[in-house]
Amino acid sequence: MKFESKAAQPKFRNAKFRHRGFTLIEMVVVISLILILLSIALPMYNQSIIRARETTLRQNLATLNKVIDQYTLDKQKAPQSLADLVSAGYLKTVPKDITGSSDTWQCEQEDSLKSIDQTEPGIVGCHSGSEQASSDGTAYSTW
């Protein structure tokens, strides 16, 4: 058995000293570390959101242009608008552009001399209506 003298045990008369909190310097260090980690993580998070939106735009463009080609081959005439693709059942809805709206798509009109049905030229492809630049520096409207 160990016997300790009472002099070795510290006596606290006030409970405030017994349950000390963090010092101001410790709090400043912890908050500084959190801010440093956030300053690294937020730009990476924002870039991942932009890449996801750009990937969605590329998929929507590929889908629209493929469906326009399918419609043209099936009906032997090009669609007059994107609404024709929805009404014919090729699309459920017109997908949203990177602008967040489905009304901003810029559709290329078919040359009447090169069209299958020369009396009714339609659309042959679509591009984004946004003039913003992508992460690689090109405008979304050139995709």
C-alpha cells in the first residue's frame, strides 16, 4: 500500500481553479487551424461543383444532338424546335442549360438546300446560350 502525505495533494479552495477551460492562446491556435483547412477545402469544393455542372452540360448537349439526329432520321424532316422532341416522345422534358433554364439553348437552323424536306428546314444541333467561360477557358456557347 502506498501512503501519500497530504502535502503532496494540492488543495483547491475554489472550484473555479479545479475545472480550468482552454486558454485564449489555445482557442486562437485551434481557430487558426480550422480557418487554414477551410481556405484549402472551399476552393476545391467550388471547383468540383463547376466540373459537375460542366459534365452535365456536356451530357445534355450530347443527348440533345443525338435526339435531333434520331428525330430527323425517323420523321424524314428536322424538328422545328426542341418542343417537337418532347411532343414526339424523344425527350421527357427539355434539359436545362448551364444557365439553369431550358429556354436559353441556341439551336442551329438547317440550310434549306441541304435539308431532307426543303420546304420546312428545321434545327440540326444545339449549343449553350451562356456566354460565360468554362474552366478550360472556352465559352460554353462553343461547345
